[in-house]
Amino acid sequence: MTGRWGASLLVGLLMLGGQIWTTAGFQSTFFSNPTWTGIMKQQSSNRVDPLYMVASSSSSSVDPSSSAKIKPTNNNKNGIHMTPSPKYPTMRGSEVDSRKIVVAAQQHLTAVRLKHVLFASQDLATLSLLDVQAARVTFQDLALQISNCAETRDTGGEIGWVTISKKDDDDESINENMLTTPTSEQTDPNEHLDLILPKEARDVVLHLSSKVQYAPSSPRTKFSWTATPGDVVTVSSSRGHHLVQIVDVMVDVRKMATRKARSSYWMPEISLRDGVEGGTLTYKMETMGCQMNTADSERMEGQLQNLGIRPIRQEDEQGGKHPDLVILNTCSIRDHAEQKVYSYIGPHAKRKREGEDVTIIVAGCVAQQEGEALLRRAPEVDLVMGPQYANRIGDLLEDVQNGNQVVATEPSHIMEDSTKPRRGSSVAAWVNVIYGCNERCAFCIVPTTRGVEQSRPPESIMTEIEELVSQGYKEVTLLGQNIDAYGRDMIPKRKFSDLMRMAGSVSGLKRLRFVTSHPRYMSLGVVDAVAETETACENFHIPFQSGANEILETMGRGHTREKYLRIVARIRSRLPNASITADVIVGFPGETEDNFEETLSLMREVVFDS
């Protein structure tokens, strides 16, 4: 091999342990991206021309940084076809508020969990909010130290779950689906909270807007539920001034899912109660893909074992026994991902056709991508669920138990786990800190399958880490598709560097890691946080994808070669012995020999580690 294609092997040797996508592995992912698709192959060459990318976003605007020419028609003269708008319609490089995307869950919210700190003055409440935002104090410690609420001070400000109901009001100034506490004419299930967080303050919290914080005296205008876990706001009541934190939300996921009654022939006879009552129900979990999928599988296994369903033993399988539940947690990044899923389902579908009681569950990114289409092609499947439902598999299985095929792929608030994940190690553990991704890199399908960014409350993350350490875990890896974007979707915004310092301060923790960084958002403050946190491992995984600015622009990466090198320089100056690994794509459509040489030169300059 000669030229840049022959040099691809050299890139692999230089990367040592990094990941490289060549054209063969790249095209399947690129073509499967529901937003940036339809690359036109040239008859006379294997080259793919990036000038014929087609954007199928719900918005008509286009990222001005993209060099792609956008064809506005569904069928243009080059034979390119627009794909349907994804359920998560974010534009390339846009900052998308999850509140505007996760609207389907709005009408299915049943409760929110709240904490508060009570102050005598608004000024003190405002200053304390700034301290919480900057991670100078945790919300719980703030409540323990200075809250004027004697009823909740000793519990760290815990109010508990506040029930949500819909207001039966035809007033045009109020959204018909607006969530509120009941009116005085109705029985108020939250009446017992009046002496802690009076109704006027609760209503303000439940009516939060992503743009405006409404005071009780504000005119009522159209708005819908937008508060998400991690938000901290100030409200006033007859008791004083409250700093209120949304800790968690409860969504009726069964109402959000699509259900289709099976014929009696397909109805599974397995009762989940058998497992709870000490029966012999077993499951088998197969996990494909990245660390996020591994963490999701651990959460699903925790749910299943909480129901009394145990993993099938290897010796039982070797003896000819089959699991009662089969769960395939899928990945859509690699080539022919969908075909691999159907191939895996085949033997278990055959068991069901032959009359065996087996429940087949397809979870993960292919499930999110395919949705109901998966049921049409494989009608033996009982449950199709996207990644955002990983910790609610138990609720969805109730509908399967009642004889339904269930599809759960609608955007939803991601709730905290009610059960503990079944960890794959007793030493090292994954801890999710942010779900989803708002980027629209031209080659990536992750935003379409994992949704918009949703950060977990820092207190929930800290609680999980502290529990892991108390159980003897020595190492924690903070997980996120775009971990440097942590906290930007919260009110007020938070910084990942602050979270790093908080997590690293947990007594008893020996090693702290994190993945994956994005050069567009990785701040120099993250490098400083690693340098200043004793438990933080001096390792950075920062994909750069290309060393040529022209290609980075076409990819929609939002960063330049120069910015990447500035980050590396900061790491080398603060942490001379730190290891740096990366991902890179070679043979990207439109890449020239000079572009490829720029990638090689960047790799020689950085000298990545394995």
C-alpha cells in the first residue's frame, strides 16, 4: 500500500493504544447517522465527497462553521435522501436545553423530590446559591449549618417527594398540560408540607422556566414543566427565602411507552412474582459497545436482581438450560450493528416460536435507533427500550408480564436509581455523571441514540461514590459521552472541574478517573483540577479526530488543531508524566494527502501513549 491509505498502518503504530477509524469502519457509522447522511459516492473513485452532506434537522438553520453544502429538498438531483428527524433534533455544535427536548415526559411526571435551605434574607440566599454553584459547599452541608428550618435542618434540608397533578383550568393564559399542586377546591396531597415549603413557594418551583424564575407575584404566562434534577433556585414564601434543590423526578414510564397487546400465541407465561417469591427465574445479559453501555447493563442487572431474578449460571447453560429473560444491550457505532442484533435474537426467537417461555429484551442504542421497526422485523421481541430507561426495566416488564409488546424510546428525564447496580468488579466502579450529548459531529450517531445532555446532581454523584468507598471500592471512573459539558444544562450552571475536586476529596478513595473529554469544552481548569486532586489519575483521553482544521470544520467538531495543542501543552506543563490517549479518523470523506500529513504531524508532536 502507498500514499495516505498505506500510511494508515503507520498511524495505527503511532497511536499504540488509541482508537483509529479507517474509511471501512467509518462509512457505516457515517451513513447511519440520521442527521448527517446521504454521502454521494463517486462512480470513478472510492472517495466520498463531503460537499453533498444533507442535514435533516427539525430546524432550518445550519451551523455556520460547517463547510457542507446543504440540500434543502428530500430528493435532490444527486439522489440523496433525507432521513426522518430524530427524536433528539439537536443541530451540530448547538447547546440544547434538555428541557426543550424532554417534553414528552412532561405530562407523565408524577412527583419531584426536593430539598431546601431557609434564610431570613434574600441577599443571604443569593450568596449561598453562588457558593453552591462554585462547589464551595454542598447543598446538604449548607442546610446542616445555617438553615432556619428546624424541621429539615438535621436531614440536610430534605423535604421529600412532592406530588404533581394537572390543573383543570381552561384559562388560555395557562398551558393545558401545566403541572401544579392542586387548587384549594381539590384535595392537596402535599398539604402536610405547608409548614415547611408553603404552597406559594411549591408552585413557583413546579412552574420553573428555563429562561425566567417566576416569583409568586409574577403574571401567569404560558410555560410548561422544565425543571430538571440538579437545578437550585431561590423562591420566597411567608416563612422567608428558600434555596430549593430539585433532587430527582418521578416519571410514569409505563404511560410513556408504546404498548401493543400480543395474541395469545405470543403471550409470555412468565410471572415476575416468581422471582420475588424465591422462584427460579434467570436472565442472561449480553453487552455490546462502550463503557456507558457497561454501566447501563449494571443498572439493569441491579433492577432484575431486585425483582428476584438471578443471572443464569454458566454450568446450567452448558447443561442445556436456557435463561428465562434474554437482554441484549446494543451498540450502533460499529458496522452492521443492526444485523448483528437480529442475528443474536434468532436462536431465542426460535425458542419462542417452538413454545418456550422466554422474554426477549433489546436495549441500548440500536433499540433507540430502530424503535418499533425492530418489532416489525423481529415480532418475537417483547421489550424495546432506549438507554434512558435502563434503570426502569422493572416497570416496563410489568406491561410485558401483562401480555404486551412494549417500546420505550421517547425522550425522558433520567431518574436516579431506586436499586443498586450489579457491579462487574469489587475494586473499580463506573459512575455516570452526565448522560447524552448535544454535539452533531458528522460521523457520530450518539446524540440520536443517547439523547440530549442531562447532568446528574452533584450530591447524587457524591452519595454514590461515598457508598462505593464504604463497600471497599478503591477506584471510580466518572462517565459521560461529553463529560466536560457536565453542569451546563443546570440552573445555575456547574463546572466539571469543581465536580472532579469534590469527588476526589471523598475519604478512602484511592483512584479517580474520567472519560471522555471533548476538546471543544475541555477547559484548562480540568487540567488544574487533576493536578490539584491527589486521587486523580494523570490520564487524559481526548479524541482529536483529525490534525487538519479543514477536516475538523467539515466534521463539525467545534475546535481547531491549535486549541487541541494548547490543551496538550497545559497538561505537559502541569503534569509532565501524564498519559494522553486519543481517537482519530483517517480517510474522512474529502481528506487530502496534505490533510492526512497534518494528522500525522500532530501525532508526532503530541506523542500519544498506549
